[in-house]
Amino acid sequence: MSKSTFLNNKLLDKSNIAFICILGMMTGFLVNQVMLSISMMLFCVNALRDIPPAKWFKNRWWLLGMSWLAIVALSYFWSTDKAYWERSFQVKFPLVLFPLACGFMPAFRREQIQKLTLLIGAILIAGVGYSLSFLFTEYDKYIQGYRVSVLLPTPCSQDHVRFSMALALFFIWCVYLWPRLQIRSIKWAIALIVSVIFIYLHILAAKSGLLAIYVFIAAWGVYISLVKKKLAGIIVILSIPLILIIATRLIPTFSERQDYIGYAWTMLKEGDRSGKYGDVNRLMSYKLAIESIQEHPLLGVGCGDMMAEMKKGYQKYYPQVDDKARLLPHNQFLIIALGCGIPAMLLFAAWAFYPLTLLRRNRKSFFTFIVWLLLLSQLLIEPVLEVQYGVFVYLFFMWWQQQEMPEPIS
């Protein structure tokens, strides 16, 4: 066997193992956090085996990530609650290896990408089926629940934010991949999967997933009108209000959710500070975090003491808010500044924006930019990297959308 053949087989082995690890990650994402952790670790070990550590330091995104993570780690020494610090850092541990592993993964072959997309879609559809089963068996109960913002149960330990975002980002990936799908049976199976996902996101009516879908559709319409057919792009954009009107009339959960969101914003305008409405409470958490950051601008309060500091602020300014409704700031930038100080937040910002330096003027970069933008929006309105599912969705889809694919066969 020649040396080149041996190396090619070695790369193929890595991609095959990664294939299995990704399926394990997606399954674990839905049903078991331990399985998710083990699959992510095996993915990293597989990608980094035989890679000399000296090469690690050529990965700039990883280096930026390690810079702010090092400050998170050092905040142990000025945190009083060591147990909370440990939980917070443990959730972030995949950030140490996963971005590095992604940089050394060999490219998947066309057949692998197509089959992997189909299998990931099948796994996600199983999660959709699980969620919809509750609506089918207890329809009246869940329609009533939507009137008070109680959504359908979902996989991911009932984390409807991360589940809906994963569905929306997978939807975008499939649109990107569509012209490059060469196996007819897989192509139409994926078309069915994305159709089900699109309808389900309106039934679930989680704001994060729906906002992601419609931001993408609007941006896609603009993209098509600029680089392809102007009329087609305009039709895509004009379809948005039509789809929303149809969804409001035909999908009861969507309609009830829409009414509740309108009611919550009315309560905000009226000055409600009870903490019973998610968007209002999110704004309250921002105010409290900013005040604390102003008091501890350089080192923060320590990642172990963030929750205690927020509860202190709630007790001072919003004592009427129930303890279970007292939140970390729902903004990852504010969380880093609160726990580790403004310098750490600036390093985190550099890390978060670094993927933009990889963009080029082509179709792939358009899709990569949209995924980056949607993930950035999550960092701005959710404590994404404080929960395991959030870390997985952020890292996996940031990397996945950048996969190389051969141009479609004409």
C-alpha cells in the first residue's frame, strides 16, 4: 500500500468515526445529556488524535476562546460559591476542545454529508413526533396552556428554546444543501422533513425558532433578488405575512401564543414588574446585571457568585419577584462581564465575532453568515453557554454550516 493510500484511508477512518459521533450527539441532545457529553468527547478525541499540540496554536478561534475561558477558570479564586463555579465551568468545558477538533476534522465526502443530513433529520423528526404526541392525546389541556405561555413538552429536558433553534438551523442547512443533493430518494425525504419542521415550529410557537426561520426567509429573499431572480426574491419576502396570516387562522397554538406575547408587551408598557412575563423579566435582568458590572468592572463578581449577586439585586429593586423567577441576565455578554469583568467580555466578543473573518463573497458564506447572526442573536437574549444544550447547539451548528461541499453536478 502506498503512503498516499494509507493517509487517505486514515482520513476516511476519522470521518467515519465522526459520522457515528455526530449521530450520537444528536440522539443525546434529544434524550440523554450523558450520551451527548460522551459523544462530543469522542468526536474531539477522534479529530485530535495524531495532531501534534504545536499545531493547535495555529487555530485562532480556539486561542480566542481559550483566552476568555482562562479568565472564567481563574474567577474560581474570587468566587465564594465554589460549587456553583464548578457547575458553570463544567457546562462550558466543550468550548475547550470542540472548536479545536472542528479545525482538524477532515472534510466529509458528498455521500456522507447527504446520509448524515438525512439521519439527523430523522432523529429530529422523532423528537417532533414525541412533542406532538402530547397535543394529540391531550389537545384541550395544551390549548388552554398556551393561553398562559405553557408550551408543548419537547425533548432536550423540555428546553423548547434550544430544540426549536436546532430545528430552525437544520432547516437552513437543508436549504443550503438542496442544490447539491444528488440522491433523489434522499432529496425528497429531506424535503418532507423540512416541511414537517416548518409546520411544527408554528405549532410549538417558540419565539426563538420562529424568529430564526423568518429572519432567514427574509434574508434569503433579499439574497435571491440580488444575485439570482429579483421577482423570485420578492415573492419569497411577500410570502412571510401570508404564511403568518394562515398560521394564525389555522394553528390554534400559534394564535394563542401570539395573543399571549401581545398581552405580555402590554403589561411591560404598563410598568409590570412581577416577573411573571418572560420578556419583562429579561429586561429586568439586564438592568440588574449592568448595575452590578458597574460596581465590579475589572474582575466581575466571580462566576460562582453570579446567581447570588442577581438575587441580591432582585431583593433590592424587585422584591415582589418570586425566587424561581429570579434570573441570570439573559445575555451571554452580560453574563461574562458579570462573572469575570469587562476585559473578559471584550475577549468573548472577539471570539464571538471571529467567524466573520472567514466569510467570502459566495453562496456558502451567505448561509454561514445567517447562521452566525442567528446564533449571535441567541447570545444577546439567552444564557446560551450556561446550559449544556445551548453549548452544543451553538458549537455544532456554527461548525456544521461551514462544511465543505462539492459544487452540484450539472
